Amino acid sequence: MSDLSPRLPLPADADRVEARRELGRRRKVIVVTFGLLLLVAAVALFAIGLRDATEFFRNADEAIAARDELGERRFRLQGRVVPSSVTIDGGVTTFEVLHNCASVSVRHTANPPVLFQSPWIPVVLLGHWEEGDVVTVAGRDTHYFLSDDMVVKHTNEYAAANEDRLPAPTEAPEGFLDDCPFEVPRL
Amino acid sequence: MIETPEPDLRQQAQRAGSLTMTGSVATRVLGVVAIAAVGVMALLALWISPADAVQGDSVRLMYIHVPSIWVAYGGFVLTAFASARVLWRTRSGAGGTYGVIADRHARRWDRVAGAAAELGVLFTALTLVTGSLWGRVTWGTYWQWDARLTTTVLLFVTYLGYLALRRLPAESRARARRSAVMALIAVVNLPIVHYSVDWWRTLHQEASLNLEPGGDRNITGEMYWTLLYSWATFTVVALWIGIHRYRVLRLEELAEEASLEELLAQRRDEQAAGR
């Protein structure tokens, strides 16, 4: 029966064993450091993300209702772009966004994304309320939304470009304007 | 002077050393099927399926982006299932309290968990990259901290941590059990990622396919079938890679065992030589 109990290294092997242990220790330090960095990254991502993530935007009707509370604070506004309201002048794009029959006049100072050109596309705008008399499809208003950042929020519907069942490109999505007490001019 | 190992131990060491291939007839056939399926998928996704009415040709990224995350979900669920099996098979009284894993089923499940998690991380990375590119074209930005994107990147980082944990030097049983516990914690994020678009307001659109019976589907015609075909293709590819990874993990274990056997053989030789 062989003796397989732990033993001390032979003097000749001592350096090699020590070197191997050192390598093991270094590897452990690297892995633990990497793990801790990942943990810190995860916590940081979670904290940054949660700050904005759960309520990423306010719909147009909610933003109007909370106008006093919002003041000049920056927030994200969401609504569908009214196709007939879009004008571009001197690098400023002016248009209206509509949600739940509430319309907000927008002045956007940066370049809009390519898909902004699609009629009735939902967009999310980052900016704040500014005082100023404006006229929207829903009537007169005392404020407009000054925005400098826009992302397009496309829907979860996918259909072939030439499919017959699609509404005409400039028509509002089905049911979107049904409850609105005003008419929206066609493009 | 190191003597030659005893014949049976030498055979084991040689066996482990010579097992350098992870392929078999089955995996070669699977590989051919996977490559052919990817070819057909490219044909369907790039030429046969139509452009989208709003997004145009950028919609074709969907055929990589969506199946990637479905396969990643599958990988993470498999990791969790395998990890639960590991914990069950190595519980006190079933496999000792320390040292190497004696139970061969537990070792198998541990390898399955590792290989599946690697696949999950790989396909989540693919999801994040393709999603970012798609977002640039459609949203107008590579990244936004909305709930879906944030929880997905958290999922990715968590499983990177899981893979790092698996690499920590430790007795195999302790390593397998602590990894299994982390896998069962990490998988909690999966439903959060999936339902984040329903629970919170996100820039990311809601699910286009409701897979429940009678559920809506918002993708029409060839786009729908191309998406399902792409998912099947990604599943075959993932299976192919996964089997190879599983076998690589097995080879690593064999090499480790052979190394241990070699050391034991040296001890016996030293003793026989009177040292």
C-alpha cells in the first residue's frame, strides 16, 4: 500500500512549488478583482438604469396635467407626431405630438432621426416647458416644449411595405383619434 | 529522477491527453445542418422576406436580434435547471461535504450549466450589439437607459460574473455548488427582462409575438415565418456549439484528473525508489 499522505516538498522542488503557489495566488487575485469590478459595474448600471428606466417618459396628456409641477425641469415627452404640423425653419423643427387627444407644440433644435419622417410616428423628446402662446390642433396653449434630443419609438407592428391591409401612410392609426373632440388637418 | 508511471495510470494519462477532439459523427452532421440552415436563413432574411412599411430594410436585423435573445433565455433557463440538479445531487449526505464531486451525474449537470451559461452570454452579447445597431437606425440612438435595455445589460453582466465565479480556484464540489447558487439567483432577472416592456414605460417596443394560445401576432406573412425559421436555426447552432463546449469542459476535467493521477504515480515511484 502506497503512502499518499501529504508531504513536504523536496528541497529541489521547493522553488517550483512556491512559484506555482504564487501563480495560484495571483490568479485568484485577478479573478476576485475581476469579479468585484463586475459586481461594481452591475450595481452602478442598476442604479443609473433604475433612475430613469421605470418611467422613461411622460405622455403628452400627463405632461400637460403636470405642467406646474414640472416647471422648467427636463423630462421626456412622448406622443405621435401630427404629420400636417411639421415645419422646418433655420435648423428648428416645429411640430405637434398627440396622445390621448392632448396636443403639445414642440420646437426641436437638433436633427431628428430618419424615421421622424414617417407620419404619426411616436417620438420621445427630451426637453422642458417654455412659456409662449401657441395654437395646436386641440386649441390654444400657453406653453410649448423646447427639445434638444429626440428618439423615435417605433411600434411592435411589422408589415411588408406594400401590404394591402395597411392604412394609407398619412392616416392616423386605427382608433387613435376616435375620442378627440377636434379634427386633425390632413397632410 | 521521475520514474515511468505504472501502466494503468499511464494509460489513463495518455487517454486524457489523446482526447483532444470534441467532434463525433452526430456533431458533424449537426454542424452541416447548422451551416446549411444559416445559409437558408440568410437567403430568407436578406432577400425573400420583405422590407418593413416603416423601418424599411433595417427590420432584417430582427432575424438575428430576436432569436439571439430567445436562445439566450433558453441557455439561462437550462443553466438554472442544471444548477438545481447540481445542488440536489451534491447536498449533504448525497455527495459528501467537501472535496471533489463524487457523483458523476452532478458533474455532468455542472458541465451542462457552464456550457449553457456561456451560450447565454454569447447570445446576449449578440442581442445587445444587434439591438444597438438597430436602435441607431430606428430610434436614432445606440443606447438609452430604459427598463428593457438596462435589465438586459444587467443580465449580461450578472452571467459574466457567474462565469468568473466558475473560474475561481476551489474544490470542484464547492465551486459547483456556489456557482449553482449564483445561477439560481441570476435567473430571477429573466422574467424581469422579458416583462419589463409590459411592466414599465420603455423606449423598446412591446413583444410582437404573443406565444400564448390565441395570442396576438403583430408580424405578418413572410416576416413571421422568417422569424420563426431564424429562431429554429439559432437553436440548432446553439446546440451544436453547446455540445462542443460541454465536451471541452469534460476534456479539461480529464486532463486535470490525469495530472493528479500522474502526481500520485510519481509519489509511488519515489516511495518504491526509497526516497
